[in-house]
Amino acid sequence: MMTLTGPFTQLLPLTDIPVRGKLVDEQLSIIPNAGILTDHGKILATGNFNDLREETSGKGVEIHEIVGDAICIPGFIDCHTHLLFAGSRAIDYAARNAGRTYQEIGAAGGGIKDTMGKTRAASTEELAQTLTDRLDLHLRSGITTVEVKSGYGLSVDQELRMLRVIKKTGDAHTADVISTCLAAHVIPSEVGDEQEWLRTILKDIVPVVEAEQLASRFDIFVEGGAFTPEYSRPYLKQLKSQGFGITIHGDQFTVGGSQLAIDVGALSVDHLEVSGEKEIMALADSKVIPVALPGASIGLGCAFTPARKLLDAGASLAIASDWNPGSAPMGDLLTQAAILGTFEKLTTAEVLAGLTFRAAAALGLSDRGSLAVGQKADFITFHATDYREILYKQGQLKPNRVWKNGLPVT
Ligand code: NIG
Ligand code: FE
């Protein structure tokens, strides 16, 4: 069934904008009094609402009329989250603000391992319910595609349990869930040896992931106290040769992860808070999508990813929430992106691109992120008269409607 939705005060289809490099707002095409024609969950056309209504009259098109002002843009894509976890780390947060560092807390057996203990202790039903609740909140916030990582199981059985919960819960949810195996988050205490754990993942987790199609992507935390570039490299190369997409937590506290991402042909490298000129130039020269995680900078009280410098150098830039109980507990992607925009001096076009088609590129997805013909009909509206109101309200203006696959879902 074909559906025509509109009129929208302004429609920003975000088409024909490059995946890499800096952007100015003049590159955004803005269609006033716009409509979106969809069929079977895909975009058939965008254009003037009245023209589309005339062209399609008598063809059995269902009209969904929008009343009042509405700015329409593609649904947001959160390309980096750790949404599946149990418990809180409010105590870590308070301790960090009182002077302890994230790494000190982790080295003392807290941090990620604290969440591991709470996640292992939670029932599968409880985990599925908390994931559903967080996906619901994300969808209401306009996020129609959500990447979710494992990484708090940290044993063969517990990592597989997390991945099965992500798959089952994701398949049942309205939002699209992209699952990533982050068994290489930190080295489990029971194993203690980095190489041994990476070998175990390849031997005991990967075949099950393949057989049950639990994830098509693998992630690793390349950092002191987690995994070294030296041992991460053969691990990632092996996964890549088996056809998995690669993404890396890199350059968060020390550099090394971004170069490894380039060397192994990763889709993205995420964090990059400490990337310097050398790392920025190398990323700009590569196909790897840099992903800024402003929620982690706000959560840890540290520098933002050098987003301006990356874009000026010619790199791409996606923006994701990193929602997790430790470094990024807030979870509100739009607020975080708006704040990153003010501190890093990003144009509206750069922020919106980072939340949509550039985030899709970080996930290796080419079927979403803009409202071009043939793309998934995932779009959202804000009650406003000008698209610049969205970031101006710094996250306080929430989408008032969300459409997934052409259908209104909120
Ligand atoms: O992206 N840096 C490593 N992993 C997560 C944090 C996980 C946690 O602290 O629970 C991150 O910041
Ligand atoms: Fe993360």
C-alpha cells in the first residue's frame, strides 16, 4: 500500500551529501511544504506535498495528513551502544567526580567487571526487559536503528547469552538492532591472559556466533588494561577474513587503536578523545569512519573527540551515544550531539550527518540514513518551523512523531 505523509513545514532528505569531510548548512536541501511517498517501507518519492498528492490521485494512495508545524528528517542511527547491562555504577561516577580515575577504578576490579558481575547475576528475562525498555526510550527519541554490543558477559557462556538476548529482543523490537560481539572488552579475571582469551573467543564463541547468526560485527577495546594492538591485530585479521565487520574502541586514553583500525580495514574506530595530528591525518587518508562518543566525554569529564579537526582534515564523523553504565550513563544521543556541536564548532549539517547517513556508514549500511528514493522509510518530525531549532534546544526538543518502515510508531 502506497502512503503519502505530509505536509511537513520543512523536509531535509540529507541526500547527495558526501560521507567524508566538512559540511556547510548550505549543502542541506530543504523542501518546504513537503510530502513523503512510501511503499512497502521504502521511500518512493519526496517533494512538494500538493504535487505528490496530484500526481498520485486515483492510484489508491493512503494520505496521512500532518497537522501543525513539523520538521522532518531521517531517523537517527546510534552506531555504538552497550545497551544490554544490569545494575548501576553511580558509585563509580561519584568516585570519579571526587578524583578517582576511570582506569584506577577498573584496575581495582570495579568498572566494567563490576557491571559484568551484575549482568551475569541478572536473569535472562530481566536482561531482555531492560534492553526492551532502553530500546523503547531510544525509539521515542527518534533513533530507528540501534547498534548493541555484548561485552559484560566475559565468559563463553555469558557472552553467548548476551548475544542471544540482543538477537531475540532486537528481532522483536520495532527499532532495527545491529548486534556486535564485544567479548574482547576486558580480559576476564578467570583467564588472566590476553592471548588466551582472544584464542578462546575465536575457538568457542565465533563458531556459535556464525552458526546462530548472532552478530555480523566484532569490536575490541584497544587500551592499557584491556587489549594491546600487538595481540588485537591477528585476532581482528582472523575475524575479518571470516567475513565479520570490525570496529574498535580506540584512542580513548592512549593512541594505537586508530592506526590498528586502519591497518585491519575496520568499518569504524570509536572514541578518539586523545587522537593527535598524526592519527587525524591517517584517519582522513583512510576509509575508516571515526565515531565521536560525546556521552563518554561528558560522563568522564574529559576532552571531546577532535571532531572539528577530523572533518577539516577530510575524515568522516559519526556521532553515537556509547550508552553504558560506566563512562556514558546518560544515553540521550541528541543532547550529547548538540553539546558536541557547540564545543567542537560543528555545523548543523555536520551534526545531522553524524547522526544519520554517516552513522549508517559506520555500520556498513547503505539502505538508510537519508530519505533518498529506495531507502528505508525511517523518518522523524520535530514540532518547529526551522530545522535549526532541533540543535538549538540542545536535546530538550524531542521528536514528536517517529515513523519506522513507513509506519507511524509513536
Ligand atoms: O565505550 N571503553 C570501554 N568501554 C565502554 C565503557 C564500558 C563501561 O565502562 O562499562 C566505553 O566507554
Ligand atoms: Fe563503548
